[in-house]
Amino acid sequence: MAPALVQHRHLAQHTRDWAEIQERMLVPLFEAAYERMDVGEGTRLLGLGCGSGLALLLAASRGASVVGVDADEARLALARERLLPEPEAGGQPWDARLVLGSPGEVPPGGPPPNLVTAFDALPSAEALARTAAGVERGTPVVLAGWGPAERCAAAPVLRLAARLADPAGPASASPGTAGGWVPGGRDDLEELALRSGLRLEGSGRVTCPFGYADVESAVRGLLSTGLYEEAVRATDLGLVVKELTEALHPHRRADGTVWMPNLFRYVIARTV
């Protein structure tokens, strides 16, 4: 089989595993933010980096109108399956619009959003500032990210990616990039909001356990995050799977399930 085809199938499987296994780990974060912001009928939500759309689906189920923007076409295709199913699939489409694009873009058309979220992948300060400039003054923006390493049981497992990708030293990649998991600093989200020209309003903490039916599901879910891609390229998939399996051993419970409690943070800011 041609290497390009193998890589395509590898990434396609990761995309599906993200939607079916890993993305749901963040549901407590989504729900806590939506409860805090009273998301429901009348909410016009713009999701930056919406991925495969689970956060948008939860908002839409509360009665919100949602628009999602993501640069990953494969994940966006899964979001369409969830939110805008084909008639022959038998699903009911939600009040949703999905746009292939980069963070910072506010899709034209329709009423302006009255809530902006960035859950899965934080935009740069420059991109977030462009988004802020494209919405009405006073629009709330919710930014989310990892808590400190000592409050994240998955930290050693996630740091494995950097060690395998660069055995000679620590990874220099930025948070959220392949091989570059970094725990959240105390004021990272606040600093991002301020650099983007936003006005801080509040914050919160949410426990998001990573729970899996077995080690195999845990490995598939973690690989789907994209954090291990550099490690796979630097070594090979078999070695990464072996190392991941061993790293998960302390988190395996007597019934075979895997459980890793983690703390996530979010901040609420407003455009000015």
C-alpha cells in the first residue's frame, strides 16, 4: 500500500476516534460554560475551532443557533453529520452553519453572534483580536484550556509524546500542537484575553475525567488528539502504542477500565 494512502487512512481513523471516543471527555467543560452563560433560545453562538461539533450540538440542543469554524475539513465533515444530516440519514438538522476556515474569521451572513467560544484549540492573540473586531461590542468570549499539571492525571501520558518525538530534550512546540502538550499556566487564559484586547469578567474550573472502557480505547482516544503525530513520525506507530499502553498501566482499574481525572479552566471575557 502506498505510504500516502496509509497516512490518509491513519488520519481518517484518528478523526473518527476523536469524535467517537475522545471528544466526549470535554462534555463537563462544555456544559459548565453553557450553564454559566445561560445558553439557550436566543443564543447565537460562534464556535472557533469547532472540530467535529459536539460542543455545538450540545448548544443547539439547548435551543441555540450555532456557527462553527474549523480548519480541519475531516473533523468539520463529522460535525456536518451531527448537525446537518442528509435527509436520507433520517436525522433532524439543527439551526447550524459550518464553515471551513481559520480562527479569527467571522463568517459573513446572518445575525452577529452574541457568544464566542474556543474550547478545543485556542486561537492566537492576533486571530482572537480579529474575531473580536468582527462582533458587536460587549460580546462574551469563553476561552478554555488545561489546568496545572499537578491537577491532571493524564499529564505523564501526554508528556510521553514529547519524549518520543525528541528524546534529546523537551519539546519546543506550543500548546495544542503535535508533540507539544503543555499544561495550563496560572494566568495563560487571562493573558491571552488581555493580549487580544478583551476585558476579563470571570473564570471557572471543571473536572474532566478521561475515562475509557479499556486500554485499547484509551490508546485510540489519546492518539486521536494529534499530540502524538510527531512521535509517530520520529519513531513508528507500533512503538508509540507500546509506550502509551505501558504509561496507562497506573490508571487501569480492576475492571479493566482506564480513569484519569483532569482539571480544565475557562475564562469569560468581553469585547470592547
